[in-house]
Amino acid sequence: MRTRQLQGILLAAVGAILWGVSGPIAQWLFTTRQLSLVWLIESKMLISGILLLLFAALLPKERQRLFALWHSWRSIIALLAFTIFGMVAMQFVYYKAVAVGNAATATILQFLSPVFIVLYTMLRERAVPRRADLIAVLVALVGTFLLVTGGQPTHLAISPAAFFWGVATGMAAAAYVLLPIHLLAEYGAIAISGWAMTLGGLLFGLLHPGALQIPHLDLVGQLGYWFIVIPGTVVAYSLYLASLDYISATAVGLLDAFEPLAATVLSVLYLRVHFGWIEFGGTLLILSTVFILALARPQSLESS
């Protein structure tokens, strides 16, 4: 394996792990420090968005297109749509799933997004599903069944609310991928994500003005919060973008599997979340859908 490919794999894997660790930390803050869900989302998006915009301003290539989108009404409307139905929706439903359930299940069900993308594409294009698409959907359904029931059809291993918000996370993650495709191609990922996070944080502030009050957290709580904001969001996202310069988007997508694995390990070891062999098998089946769909679309490991 080339050194360039190894660097890309390392960047993508570390970024995914940082994302994965953020979920259990958020769960810990919700349960032990009674941190407000709305305040976490609002402040996290606002701070992370501003930092990403500042980062973009330091890069000559990104600086040129940082404000370019504001010159086009079509781009502004697309950005607002992505902010509300992609960025904000994704943040809210994910952390809601963590709050009512646990970080491991929420992060795993988030990986249903490729299946929702396949279903949406089939309906939009009225195309006949490929064999790989059908297999991926079937495998995802079986994996979800095992994860949610623990293999017992009459028993739910997680609450109905956790199941609902977990599946909603997968749908929101699909929208998060589909909505900004044209914006990303024209203006770049850093600018679009920075603006969407910043606008999303401001939107939450307008809808929930009381959430602007900063909660009183002890030192450990502060460390947990700032881990979510800096390593878990800004650094993780920067590593993800950097990895695309070394390996293909398909390879990065496969390495995203480190995110739910990190969330699951941390949840089991430190948050005492029960995870038996049946649930673990369901997790592997859900994650395998990413590999099934990626293998059906052959692409070089190295970025072009």
C-alpha cells in the first residue's frame, strides 16, 4: 500500500473515531450533567460553523468562494434548504436519538442512510433496483430487526422513541448527503458546512432564545462539551475533508464504519449499555450495507 493511501486511511479513520466518541460523551452529559439538548446543538453548530468559516478564510482557494454563494439567489435558497432540512435536522434527530436512547444505537441506525439514498434514487428515477440494492435493503432490514429486538420478535431491546429517532437519524443523514450536492461542487465543503452550521446555530437561537443561557458545568463537563465541539466536530470534519485528497470518497465512506464502532465500544465499556451477540450481529449487518453498495460501484482506492 502506498504511503499516500495510508495517510488518507489514517486521516479518515481518526476523523470517524472522533465523531463516534462524541456521541457517548453527549449521552454522558445528558444523563449526568442534565445538559440541554437544544443548547448543545445550538452552541455546537454556532461555534463550529464560525471556526470553519475562519479556517476557510485562511485558505486562498476557499477564501475566493467563501462569499460567492451570497451573489446567487438560487444558491442562497439551496443553502437555506440544506441548513434546515439537512444540517439542523441531522443534528437535532441524532442528539435526540442519543438523549432518548443511547449513542451506540443512534450512531448505528444513522448508517441506514445509504439504504434511504438508494430508495430515494430508485423512486426519483423510477429505475429498476439492482441486485446489490435489493440485497443492501434486505440486509439493513434484518440488521435493524436484530438490533432493535435482540432477536426476539415480541420484545424491544430499545424504547420505541429510541427506535423512531434512530431511524429518523438515518433519513436525516440521507438528506444531509443529497441536499448539498450541487452546492458542494460549486463552493466547496468547508464554506457550505461553515455557513450551514452558523446559520443553523442562529436559527436555533431565534426559535429558543432561552437556550442562550450558558449552563453551569464542572471542569469534567466542560472538557466533555469542548471535546464535542473541537475534536468531535471541527477537527473530525477537517480530517474527513483532508482524507479526500489522498483516497477516494468510496474508501472514506467505508472507513466511516469506525464511527459506530467507536460509539459502541465506548458505550459498552463506560456507559454500561448492554450489547449482546445478537445486537452486535445486527450492527455488522447494518454496517455491511455500506460495503455492499460500495463494491457495486467499483472505484479506485486512491483519490483522483
